[in-house]
Amino acid sequence: MSQSRFDADALAPLLASFPGTDVPPWLAQALEAGLGGVCLFGYNTPNAREAQRLIAQVREASRTEPVVTIDEEGGDVTRLYAARGGAFPAARGFGDIDDPELSREYGEAIGRVLAAIGVNMNFAPVADVNTNPSNPVIGARSFGTAPERVARHARAVCEGLSRAGVLSCAKHFPGHGDTAVDSHVGLPTVALSREDALAQHVAAFRALGSAPDAVMTAHIRVPSLGDGPATIAPWSYALAAQTNPDALVVTDALDMGAMTASVCYAEAAVRALDAGAHLLCLGTSIRRDGENMLVEAHDAIAEALRSGRLNRDELRSRAERVRATLAGRTTASECTVQALESAEAHLEAGGERASRRAVRWARGSSPVARHVSTAAIVDARFAHDYAAGKGRTFLAPVLEHRGIRLLPADPPPGYESPQVTFVLTRLGSASDAETARLEQAAAHAHELGSRLLVLHTGVPETAPLPHTLSSPAAVLLTYGASRGVMNAAADLALGEVAR
């Protein structure tokens, strides 16, 4: 791909993705030609040190300071710690603790790590108000069900990130919390009146004031607010400007099912810019080839500039706003091994404290037993969690680290039975499929004389009800399945920590 074929003004709003842990030649050419920046995913960041090295390559190849973004929400949505699991609970854990200073400490802790590796914008916090307990994509990623509480903690995270020198990006505007469809796979519709949409969802973003440096759009329809998906609708950007006039507006990934089901990928890029976007997140190179995504978006935008459909001066003005917002953020000279080691140690300590405060028993449950030596794990989580990636659990290594042998949950005749059966749920009582899997695990546990312990990783409102199961059960609310909360859950379940 020749650098001369690029239109710098068409490249400037784009946040590209790419496979691997080294900058490929096509990306280096685009960065030199004026590409706005990159969005990193778990496959780019097997560990923080590798991410630091990769980002140094991105900066070296770039003509100007690039925007380097990542989704580092905490809980299950982590890119930097996708391989070994994050240290913190999901946002709902912070919301239920309701200590804004703890949320601020989390923001600063993850911000210090991101600053040390060279990330200058974090796609966090989630400012959605999760008013639909069955929401398949937001759930525990939200701080709660009320706009005031969500705003209180989202603002604290923004302040923590700012202390660390990292830009925050509140998402997903105007609010993805009352949806029943995952926008990764389809286009959700929010069927609220204008008054309710504003009071229950937009209100959280308004209460953030100027705390977020950027706002990310939602791939949702809100007919009461205007026509079309919010990411490509002028009304959405006008409302965002009224809510926080100083914030940049970034699109959610344009390759998601909600967008491709509405308009073609290239057309979505042009429409988002026409509506008012400053930056376009192109998507993950797992779903589509990263180079092709970049070329397709660039060519469509360049043609729109040539035809006059997009205004070149306006795009240049937005690019200047992005550069001005980046000014004074993390510089390459600050990205040292020593800074990263210190930041990660701080993160781990903070994650342990927060996880222990978040994980709790539900409905009068109590510790399983001391001196457990064998256990089984059943993952009843049914729907794929596209935001977090594959539905991993870090419970197995946590138990094995304690010397507990893992056995089959449904062993063949004559085989040793587990003393405890752990069952993980996410959508819980909101999912017939999860309920069926849990009941099957409960029946097996009852036959084996195994104590049943449910680790509910989703919102408390959908936690399973122990008295409805065929085997006596205890339920722990874990706020995700990260390494940090699985450690805390194992300690509490096995009676190893006094509360």
C-alpha cells in the first residue's frame, strides 16, 4: 500500500486495529501519512511489557502524537489482562460498595498502568444506567440502576484517570442500559418516551459534567429522540454537545452487527463524520481484516471529501481539537519499565482490596466448608459475552493454587465425587438456558452429595434463588469473573477470611 494514495484528512479521524504484537508495514505507512491512532485489543497485549513495546513502535511510526486507545473497564472487560485476568471487580461492584473514593482510586490505578505503557485514552468508564436486568451486554459493566449513582462513580473514575494523565471516554451515549439486544450482533431499540430516555439514561451523562474527556456513541435506536442509530444520527451528536460541549465524540466499533445490519461499513464511517464524530473506532481485526477496514473507511471518506459531501475544513478543525485534547498527556519518555512495575504493583494491591469489599453473600448464604480438598466447576453462562471476549473464568487456577483438586461435575460410576460444585452464572434468572444448566448441575450435585455454590457474575437482580433448586445451595455475588473477584470468592466461600 503506497503512502501517496492516502488523504491525510481522511486518515486523521480513524482509529485502526491490527493483529499481533508488532506494527505491520501497512499500519506504519498509514501512521506516517497521518492516521489518527490505534485501538488495542487483547491479541495485541499479551502482557503489559509487550504492550509498552508495541506502543513505542506505534509512536515511532507516527507523524504526530497518535491517539492510543484501549477498553480497560475493570472486571471482565480488560484487554491488558485478558490472558491472566484482571485484579478488579466490574463496575457494579463499585456501585454497590458506593464509595466514590474507591472508584477514584481504581481510575487512578488503571490510569497509571496505561500511562506507563503509552495509552493516552481509555474507553471507560461505562456511564450506562442498567435499568433492564436482562441486558445481555451492559449488566455488571454499569455502576447501577439509578443515574445519580452511576454518575457519582463514573465521574470518580474519570477523575482518577485524569490524575494519571490518561483521557477518559464515557460510554455508550445516549445510554445502552435499557436494551435487550447486544449491539455486537444486532441493532437494539430503546422503546422509552423522550422524557424517560432523558431522565433515566441521558441524565447520567449530564451529571458527569465536564469530567469525561470524550464520549462514545451507542449503536442503538431511540425513536423518541430521533431517527436512525445514534452513532450515525445528527440528533445524537447535537445532544452530546449539549451534555458536554468540551468532550470529543468517538464512535463505538463500526464493524459491530448493529452497524452492519443498518448500513454498510464504509457508509457508516461517512455518516458518523457527517453527523459530528471526532474519531471513528473501526473495529476488531478478529471480525474483519484490519488493513481492509482501514482502506475501506479511508477511501469512502476521501471520496466524500472530494465530492463535497464532507467538509474538509470541518474535519481539519476536529483533528485539531483531538490534538489539543491530547496535549500534555503521557509522553514516550515516561513509559519506562520501572514506572510500569510500580504501577502494576499498585494496581494489584488496589484490586485485592476492592475485590474483597465487593464480593458478598446473597440471601443469607454462608461459607461452604473448611478443609475442602476436591471441587468441580460448571460454567452455566450461556450467552457469549462479546464485550469481554470469550467467557473465561479464573476460578480453576485460583482453586488449584489452594491445593484443591478439580474433578468432573458429573463423574462416571465409581469415580470420586467432588465435595463442592461451583456453578458460574451471568444472566442468571433472566436466562432460561442458564437456569436449565444450573438446575442440571444442582441435580447432579444432590445425587453426589456435593455442596452447591453458585458464583453469580452478573447483576444482583438476576442472581439465582437457592430455594428453587433441587440441591441446597449458597450464592455469592462476585461482580464478574476476574482473577481478583475469583480469589475473593474462594476465600469467602471456603471460610478463609473473617468478615
